[in-house]
Amino acid sequence: MSAQCETTAKRAAGAPMSVFERWLSLWVALCIVAGVVLGQLFPAPFQALGRMEVARVNIPVGVLIWVMIIPMLMKIDFGALHQVKAHWKGIGVTLFVNWAVKPFSMALLAWVFIRQVFAPWLPPEQLDSYVAGLILLAAAPCTAMVFVWSRLTNGDPYFTLSQVALNDTIMIFAFAPIVGLLLGLSAITVPWDTLFTSVVLYILIPVVLAQAWRKVLLKQGQAKFDATLATLGHASILALLATLVLLFAFQGEAIINQPLIIALLAVPILIQVFFNAGLAYWLNRRVGEKHSVACPSALIGASNFFELAVAAAISLFGFQSGAALATVVGVLIEVPVMLLVVKVVNQSKGWYEAGLPFR
């Protein structure tokens, strides 16, 4: 392993969970309240921001999403891809769950709960949009937060780094086809031009810029890189909060009229998180991987790259869409649910390593 890759892995393993990350659900809840109130009090300024579009891409949101995503992508060392062979079984489980199970299981759960079970309590004109938002959320595997979850479970930092780098590489090519396929199977019109534009704007270009900036900073020394990333991290937090306030300013009417929508949308997301985490954890045990590999493998299968999902939902369906709201529900429940998964895999370490069957 290169010295740079080793340094990245060690720093990722030791990175503490920030106050913002630990209380993410609280900040999102406050943004919901602030956005709804501001949207009702000052509708004209928000409508003006919503009209600032070029080729269906909202300029303010596009800038905010870049500020959110680029610092996260700068943490990824694509040089870690050569590490994939060291834990090929765990990597195989990760890829299977992330790309062959997760998006498709979410599409099924969305059909069951949104179009069947909860349909009487949801606005009928938004049902397709809610389904689309859930699919977008599941089709984007987590990036930066996986390092936090891995550290909390004493996960193998080199495995975590390599699986994130590989997932991000695959996402460039697989996100649009999988989303397009599942939207089509769900009888939802696929705006392919906007979908591919979203991939270029919110995955490809940020990855290229982030990696180029990363190389420039590392040439100036690790201290320079760390200082810049810390500064950008604060900007990323502010951009996320601003995006959420903007989004809920447009969603205010729907939330006031039907406040149960958020709770109903959370149900398929919760089931999907626990199902995919449990499946990846069990499969790693079956193939004989160590617990320190099974944990980050399970956690990346359970969490989502919600920043990308939110950006794509807004580009494809607009601020006031059910798709945008569905992706933000994923942000709302991310931290408490993932901390619960972390607790489960930590407390089951004895069972995992003893190789005992289920009881």
C-alpha cells in the first residue's frame, strides 16, 4: 500500500464524529421548521430562486450541491482500488448488496407501501414522485459517512477506503442506468437527458474536480490538505442546511396539509436499511470474512449518498416534488438509524466470530 493511501486510511479510521454529524436529525428537523415558516412568510423570494434555471438545472441548488459534495469526494483515495483484491469476498458482498439488491428492494418496498398500503393517506398526484425519490435514494451508496460508521465499529480502514473508492467509481457508470431502469419498471417517465445531465453535474465533474484539488493540496503537504478539508467541511455543512431550508420552503404547503407524509415515507427507508445491513452482515459471515470487514460492508449497504439523491431529485422532478421530499426524509433518519445498526453489529461480534447459527 502506498504511504498516501495508508495515511488516508488511518485518518479515516481515527476521524471523530462531529457535533453536526451526531445531531444531523435535529438540524434537519430545524431546517424543516425554518423552511416551512420562511416559505409561508416570504413566498416571492423563494419562487424567484426556484425560477433560476438553465437546462432544468437550478443554479442556486447546483452551486450548493457542489459545495456539499466536493469536500466529501476529496476524502476518497482512488489509489486504494488496488486494495480490492485483499478482501475480495467482502468487496463482492458489498457490490452485490449495493448494486444488485438495494435499488431493486427499495423499488419493491416503494411499490408495496407507497402505491398500496399508504396510498389512501398520500396525495395521489405525488405517488409516482415519492416512488422515484426512494429509488434515487437507494441507488446512491454512501460515501463520506461510511468512514464514521466504520470507525465506530472498529472496521478495517483499508477495506473501508477501497470499497468506497470502488463504489464511487461504479456510481459514475451505473447510477443513471439503474435509476432509469427502475423508473421505467415503475411506469414513471424517464427524462433521460436530465438524468444524464445530473450524473455529469453531480457525480462526474465533482469527482474530477475533487481529485484534482486533492492532488494539488497533497503536494503542498498533509497539513495543508487537512486544513483545507476542515474549512471546506464547514462550508459543506452550511450548504446542506441552506439546501434543506430552500427545499422545505417549497414543500411547506404539502407538509402543513398532510404532516404524516414524512412518517409514512420513512417506513420503506427504515425497512430497506435494516434489510440490506442484515443481508450484507450475514453474507460476510457466510463467506468467512472477519468482523472488521463485515461491519463497514454492512454499513455502506445500509446508508445512502443523500446529497446526490437530493440533487438528482430536484433536477429531475423539481423543488415541490414528492421525489425531493422523499430523499430528504432519508437525511432526517440517517444518523439515528445508522447508530442503531452500529450498536447491533458491535453487540453481535461474539455471535459473528463464534460462527453460531441463528436461533
